[in-house]
Amino acid sequence: MKTDVLLGGSCYGMAGVMILRLLSLVVVLLATFGCSTMRNVLGLPNTGDPSVTIKPAETRWLLIKNPRFGDVPSEPEYVWVEEDKIPITFTTLVRGKGAIIATPEIVTKYGAPPGGGKISPRQRMPEHAASTTFTSSSSSSSSAAPSPKAPAGPGAAAAPPPATNGKAPEGPKRGLVVYVDTTRIVIDLTAADGIRPGTIVSLRRDAIPIVHPVTGEMLGELDEEVATARVTETREKFSVAAVQTLATGARIQVKDRVVPK
């Protein structure tokens, strides 16, 4: 009898030791691999990991139809917005956000995004067209270098005057018609743009950008002259011009382009 009691006690003692060892092993595994790894090993969902949304560091811009255009007289027809901040309007609810995104032709005429930022791929611009359109003038100016002087001598042609501040001379400043009267118009060009009383300006419309289908290079614009006008008065922020000629069947409109001749 005593022998059986001793054997039974030693068996229970060995089982307890094994349980303690197993518990110690579990604690060591938790401390070594962490709770996340153990949950993955056991097949349990890991809900404690934070979710982080990675956004591009550089802002991308979209040119869209201005929802306030027509309601507020001073608002432009198109405005630049960040690609993830397209406003919700009745049109976007019915037809989707792509319905108010401007076409590539309008983007080409409208100019670069704020601060010279990059255009979103959602604008559907041709490859290389955006960078070519908005950076061609700056790249040509930065790469322009003064030409070496020709050696003086009999029959040598006179060297052209050097460009101011190392920059190539700019073309005529372009403006817009902001008011139309019976025989006169108001344009947004002033003396600061080289406009003087007596300056003849050409009023043009329907500029179509000519883009190379392969390289995407902006080759120029195709437009037509609607009328001509002669500047009679310059103010601080606008100039007044008298209409000189008008194309047959044409009518001058606000937002017609103005190019000095």
C-alpha cells in the first residue's frame, strides 16, 4: 500500500512539472515573437495594426468647370483644384466627376497649374504634351546663351544687340476683351504690356492647338482674326480701343483674344 501511494504521488508530481514547463515555454514564445506573430500563427485576425494611407508627396492638379461660373460674374469659367478635391455638384452626382473635367484642348489654352505643379493623369492629356506646353518657354529661356561676337572687319554684318538680362526677347503680350460697346472695346492690356495710344491690336478667336500626334509637341495654334482695333486711351488696369475693321458676319465678344500687331 505505501508503495502505491508513493508511486501515485510521484506521477502527479511529474505531470505538474510538465505543465509548468509548457506554460513557461508559451510565455517565452510570447515575449520573443510578440502578440501579432502569435495571432498569425494561431490563425486569429490581427485588428491592432494601424492602417496608413500613403499619399503622393507632390500635388497633382485638375482643371475643372467652375461650379460658380455664371452665378458670380467675377468667377472664371475653369479653375484648378487638387485631384482629390473635386467639388460635388448636381452634374457630378448625375454624370460622375469626370463630367466637369476640362478637355486637353482647354487645358492647353488655359495655362499651367498653380506654382507650375504637375497635371493629374485624370486630365487625359497626351503624353509629354503638358510638360511640353508649360515648360517650353522656360527651358528655351534657360538654355539660351549669348552668341559669340563676329570678328569685326570690312563687310562684316553688325551684331544684334544682346538680350536683356541674358533672356531672349519675348513675343507680344496677349490679352482679352473684357467689355464690348457699339464702336469701342475695353481690353485688359495696359502701358505695362507695351500698349500705347495708337497701337493696333488684332482680335482673334477659336484657337485650336496643333499637337504633334507622336511626340506630343505643341506646334502652334490655328485661329482667325475677328476684327482690328486702335487703342485710344490707356488706364491703370485696362485700355480703350476703337474698332477699325470687322470680319464679314462676325461680332466681337467678351473673352476674344487680343494680340498687338
